[in-house]
Amino acid sequence: MPNNIILDNEDSWDKDELDIFKSYDYRCALCNDKAIVLHEIIFKSHAIGTWKRAGNRVPLCNSCHEKAHSRASKQIRIKLLEIAKNKYGNN
Ligand SMILES: [Zn+2]
Ligand SMILES: [Zn+2]
């Protein structure tokens, strides 16, 4: 199965989460590498009740995920919001 990326830990995600991975072809939304986590663009603590919706969660690879939680996170968040918006609309 060439180019068919499969999650290492598929069992640890629920169906909604797997759907998000799938809609990004299991790739990092920023660099196209293999995704390993779902990152919440707006952190749980700031989006109670809505953090789980698809438009707020994007698959990222490890290194982009680290960046998303680093000092450069503001730019990354803006970029991710745009990517998610293009994919899911204003949900
Ligand atoms: Zn990445
Ligand atoms: Zn994260």
C-alpha cells in the first residue's frame, strides 16, 4: 500500500477523531508529515463545550505540535485557524 499512512495508535482515538485524521489524509496540517496528535487550536480551557468540534482540532506531527505550543504559537494558531476554516467553514 504505497503512500498509505496509517496511524500507529489507531485504537486510542474515537471515531470523530479518526475522521479528522482521515480528512487530512493522516498528515500534519502544517508540513504534510505523518500526523501523530490532534491539536486543539483554541485550548480546552478557553473553549469549554466547543473545543472538541472538528474545526478546532487539527492533526499535527510531533515537531509542528511542539511549535504550536511554543512561543511562536500565535502565528501558528492563525495559520491553523485558516486551514481549519477552509476545511470546515465557519463552524
Ligand atoms: Zn508537521
Ligand atoms: Zn496541542
